[in-house]
Amino acid sequence: MSHHQHHDVLVVGGGNAGISLAAKLRRDGCHDVALVEPSPVHHYRPMLSFVAAGTARLADLRRPQSQAMPAGCRWYASRVTAVDPARSTVELADGETLTYGDLVVCPGSEVDWDALPGSREAVATPAASTSYLPEHAEQTWTMLSSLTAGTAVFVISDQHVPCSPVALKPLLMAADHWRTVGTLGAIDIELVVEGTHLVDHARADQELRAAAEGYGVHLRTSTTVDRIDPAQQVLHLRSLEGTSEVRYDALYLAPPHRAPSWIAASDLSSESSAGFVAVDPLTLQHRTHPRVWGLGDAADLDTLPSGGALRKQAPVVAHNIAARRTGRPMRHYSGYSIAPVTTSRSRLLLAEFDRHGRPEPTLRFPDLARPRRSTLVFDRYVEPQVYWRRLLRGHVS
């Protein structure tokens, strides 16, 4: 006979979203919070782009998951296989069934290899890589730093890539490296972007385009990669002008992402949410299941998914879970997101904006959308400490 373990709040996903929210709930006095996360290792994911640019190591961003877990939180080290929101049950891969008062769904998104034919085969070769998977991040820098001549192609998909502008970090830092060692003139750099701009912030977009141009990058916007031929090292592109082919010697991918398939199978997505959790983008409450909440990369929030966005999302969810129970007014999430992007190996800009692309700076002064040395030092060295010591402990605004 199966024994159902019940929890007041059950959080699915032990990344930045789940841990910071669970810690915040505990801090706010919620006594029974449980968390489901299969991975034994916690990654500080924003640093993967620095690993791909050779200025950090994988060891710098990994900790045992047990160290990241909030005190007093029950941890289920298993995978979710199904949710039944009508019966308030969650099925785990190890056969356990959990029930809940409120359910928070934030398992993150995953690389969707099938959306880009040939991509999985390509990154299995030394000529292509991505920093979106920890196991490939160090190889990205090996590939980029060993290139002395030829064509380097950087591809940024528009399909749910977590903090996609950050994919420009390996490009602009590699270009700076190639300039320093004297090989930049022998390398053709192609940047293929599926969207219309590099970041949804007019000033920052200008700065990044100028930085790319300064390194001689050939930028193609509104361009989709239809498929990759890893044997020939050829990309088949499609744009408004038609189709074309580009050969590569080194290929960096910010690949399409998708939500875990159990979300759609569990009636947690909608026709318009493309398999992602269908929440009200203001309250983060599920559109049809009022005791289900979504945040982070797996939720359909109509804004750029990013780690910085979670600083604003977690407090909204924590407040609204309590507000729903007591009938208090709910808080709203503006769609705030942030993209920290290096323009060289020594400078970085911070683009902060809402879901309409309007600037939403945390500080009025200094203007952080201008590349600065101090901001790079903050992003690379201070922010990780803030993450481990404060954000994961529930100190979110």
C-alpha cells in the first residue's frame, strides 16, 4: 500500500529559483517546505559563460546540492514523472507519491536538441560546443582558444534560451583574446541571431553591436539555423533573404530550450505556453490551478528568463502563496530581467529591463548599461558570493 507524504508547500526544482524561494518561505515562517531535485550537484549557472571564456573553472561554480539546501527543508533526491493538479499529487521516479497544499513548479528548462537537427551530433565533435551544459563549458574555451585561423560561428537561438544575451560573453571575450594574441585578423567571426536584436534594451543593444563591430564580427539578425551538418561542418541558414550555407571551424551554440515534458503531460501548460508552465505573468499563479505556481526558466512569463529575474520573482511567489490563503491582495511581477554581458575581457555592462523592453535599473547612478571594469569584477567575483551566501539563503528583495 502506498504511503502519501504530505507537505504544506512542495517545490519542484533545486536550482536558483527553487532554493531561493524555499529559503524565503522558511524565513517567512512556513514550517513545512519540501523540495524535489534529482541532481546531487548545484551549479551557479551564470558563471558557465566565464568558464567558456577561460576566466573561471567548473569547480568555481559547483557545490554539493546538500550545501545549497535550506535548513529545515525536506529534500527528495528524485525526478518528478507526473503531477495531477486535480488531486494535488506529485509522482516521483523512485515510486513515491507526494501531496501538497501549494505546489511551486520551477525545474528549469533543458536543451532541446531535436529543435535543431544535427546539434547534438555537432557538439559531440571538437569543432562545436555550448556553455549551456556544464559538461561542455570547459571544452568551449579549449575550442575557442586553440583556433588561430578560419571561421568561428556563434549561434543564438530565440527559443527560450535562458538569458540569451549572455551567450555573447564567450564571443566578445574570445575576440578580445584573439586580438591580444594577434590572430583576430585571421579569424572570420559570424554571429547568427534568431531575434531582431542582441538584447531587449536599446542602449545596451547599441553598446553590444558597437563592441561586436569593433572586433570585425559579421552580424546576421532574424536568421535561423535550419540544420547543422557536423561531418561537413556546415550550417544551413534561413533568413528573410532566403537560404544560405556557412562553413565553420569552431561553432558555439546557445541552443533552443524546452520545459520538461511532464509539464505538458500534467495539464500544467496551455495551448499558448508552448509546453511551459501556464501562469499569470503578473502574479505567477497558474491560470487554471490556483494552488500551483510557476517561476524561473520553466514558466511562461513573457520576459527574458534570467537568474537576476528570480530575485524579483521569488518574493512575489512567496507573498502570493500566503495572500491566496488569507485573501490579501497579491503582488505583481513587472517582468524585470537582467543581462550581464562582457564587451571585452575587462569590461561588462548590465542591461536591466521589464517585459516591454523598458529600462528598469536597480540603481539610478552609475549607469550600468555602459561597459565598466568595476561591473565585470562585481559580476565575476562578488555576485557568486552574494548568490551562495544571501540569495540561496532566502535574502531576496
